[in-house]
Amino acid sequence: MLAFSTAVYADEYTRYRDDVFNYSMCVPAAWKKSYSDIGYKHIVSLAHSGGVEIMAAVSRFDDEEKEKWDTWKSWYVSGIGSSLMNIIETKEIAAGGDATIRILVFEFTTRGRKILQRTMLSKFRDNLLVIECRAPVNKFAAHTELFNTVMSSVDFSGRMKGNGIEVPDKVAPDDGKQGEAERLKQSREEEAERLKQSREEEAERLKQSRKEEAERLKQSRKEEAADTAGGEKNESKEIIETELRKIEELERKGIIEKIDEGKTKELEKKGIIERIDEGETKESGSTP
């Protein structure tokens, strides 16, 4: 007999019985239930609102399960991670017949929420039963009596009558490997599809980004060319206007004299200046 205070009411609980592993336990009648049979292990999961959960998993006590019993902390830490803390552990306790149990209580954080969990590891005959009762830290106390009832109701002798759990999401029995392979295949296909979609979206974003960048570069070059042309034109105009102003200033000061076409010819006749035609200019090249 387990040392838990209980308050079992027939209308609140129903007894679940596993005929393969030959044990039974009381579970909340109104909670959402799911059942999985993967051949070497049977799993019953019960869920209530607010993240309150109960899980019972039973399997043969082979070498792998024996390692879980002997090194339970490493087993849980590998699944939960470094967030596991505040561990309370009992020694092995006789629970009647050939059953032996160990109670563990610990706290861990998942998705930013602190969870308190009580786990009962039970060895009976050649089986290992693991019952996990967990809830957010601020809701655990309100469900303590219910968790006590579930854990203390376990019948390891297999003599108490009960019912199997019939739920829509019940998994058909297989050898374990086939079901696991199918789930792994489906998971990989879903991941491949998500990756494909992500790559396509990224390629489309990159294409659009390059298109927009090319358009911006094209526009920038147009504006730069327009600015350069306008600048050169304005600069030439300013130089010419400056030179004209200088010439006009020199003319006003009498330093230079403006020579019209008639006077130019007169000076040519007198030999004062000499006209250089275009042919001579070309022959002389760049010589002054």
C-alpha cells in the first residue's frame, strides 16, 4: 500500500486496466485521454486545462529500462535539459508483493513556464511502470490530492477489474519499429517541405531585392549623369562669361583694342599682322 492520502469518488475516476502488463490504476474520468501501443510499451496520457498532465508508461524491465531505474537523473536531464532543479528523491519503497517504487519530485522550466513534476518509478514482476504527474508550479497544490489518488490506486497484482481506454487517437499495435519509422518519415517529409518553402520564399525575396537595387542604381546613374552634364555646361558658361568680362574690362582700360574685320584687312596690307590660313595651321601642328 502506498503512503498517499486519497479521496476516490466513483463518479470522478475510472479504473484503467492493462491486460498485457497486468496492472490497473484510477484515472480522472473527465480528462482528455490518449493511448499508444507501440508493442514493447503502452502509454496512457491524460490532459487537463492549464497544462496539468498525467502520463503512465509501462514496458518490460529489460537492460534499457534497468538503466533508467539506476540512473534516473541522467535519464530525465537528457530529456528536460539543464533546467531541471530542486530534486527530491526517496529511497526504494516496498509497495506490496514484489513491487518496489521510488518517488521523485523536481522542478523544470519549459517555454518560459516553471513546471513541478512528481514521478513514481515502479518495478513489479518483470515490468517498469513510470507515472508522471505535472502542473505549473502555481497550480500543482490544487491537484495534489488528485495526483495522490492516481498514484496510490495502482494495483500491481492485476486482480482488480477495470477497462481499457478507448479514444479516437488510439494507436494500433505494431512492433514499435514500424510506427517509429513511419513517424520519423512523416516528420522528415514535413521538415523537407518547410525547408523547401522557406528557400523558395528566400529566393523570391532575394530576386525582388536585386530588382529593386538595380532599379535604384539605374535611377541613381541617370541623376548623376544629368548632374554632371548640367554642371559641365554651367561651368563652361561661367568660364566664357568671366573671360568676356575680363576682355571688356581691358578694352575699357585701353590696354587692348577691339579690331573689326575692316581694320584687320588694313593691318594685313601694311604687313603689321599676318593671316594664317587653315592649311598652314594644320601643317604647323601644335607648334605655336
